[in-house]
Amino acid sequence: MATENKNLSEYDKNTIPNAKDFRFGIVVSEWNDTITEGLYNGAFEALTDCDVPAQQIIRWNVPGSFELIYGAKKMLQTQNVDAVIVIGCVIQGETKHFDFVCEGVTQGIKDLNVQTDIPVIFCVLTDNNMQQSIDRSGGAHGNKGTEAAIAAIKMAYIRQQASISHVFNQPLLTSGAIQIEETPIKIEKE
């Protein structure tokens, strides 16, 4: 297993960008809520430990993991966030339902990352049994929610830096000054 020799909760704050001005959304599945609450707590604690004010963290609940896609999409459209973390837990059962849900959620979150300019961080456990999920939501292997929060901070920072470098990479004028395009403001008379 990829997490067998790694504690998901460990991170070095010195390697994490300043996150105090970022705003994060977290969409949490209510299905397998003992697991998803543990993941949420790990994410929330890591964000606040990295100086994100609690009021800059927005939480929405959705019924299950499949609904994470719609919840994340609506959060991206309405909440002015710098990154969204989706938290869910799908545990292998006796039917192919597990495969369909895992594939659909994975592809849906991937699609949001391709279609929008705001990173969506995948924190959906897809385990064979409940014990594996317990181990990854604050148990023996740490907390995948913590790892997702650190990824969200880093991706929000990359997005911010890409926006800044885009502004400074505009064509230069012959004098060497940066060209600034002004957009006229229309004032409508009453």
C-alpha cells in the first residue's frame, strides 16, 4: 500500500506557502460519516495550523461521494475560493457499485480541474474495508484530510503565482515599461 510506510499527517510548515489570505472550500460526503468527519477534522486542523482563519474555510455537506462533484462545482461557481477539497469514503462491497462510484467521482473531479481555474483536491478514500479507512482518517497511517489540506494550500499558491507571473509576462514596451491595459468604465446615467 502507498501509505504503509508514510504518515499522512506529517508536514513541514517551513515548506508550505503562507496561507493566511487564502479561502478554502471543503465539500464533505455524509456517507460513511465517521470516516469523513475524521478526514474533515484533519483538513480543518491543518488549514488553521497553517494560519488560515477559520472564517475563511467554508464547509458544505452532500449526501454521498458521487454528489461531491456537483457540490464542488457549485462551490467553485459561488464562493470565491482559492481551492476546494472534496472529502468522501467509498468502501468495497459485494457489487460493482464501488467501481462505478469510484470511477465516476474520480473522473468528475478530474473534469473540474480541467474545466476551471481553481484546484479541486481529491480526498476520497477508496478502501477494501472499514479498517483501512479508519487507518487513513486519523488512525495508524495518519489522516488523508491533513495531506489534502496541505495539497490545497500548495495548489492555491501555484494558482496565485501563475496569475502574478502572467501579469508580469505581458509584452514590454520599447522603453522597457510593462504595458498596462486600461479598461474604460461605463457610467450609466439614471
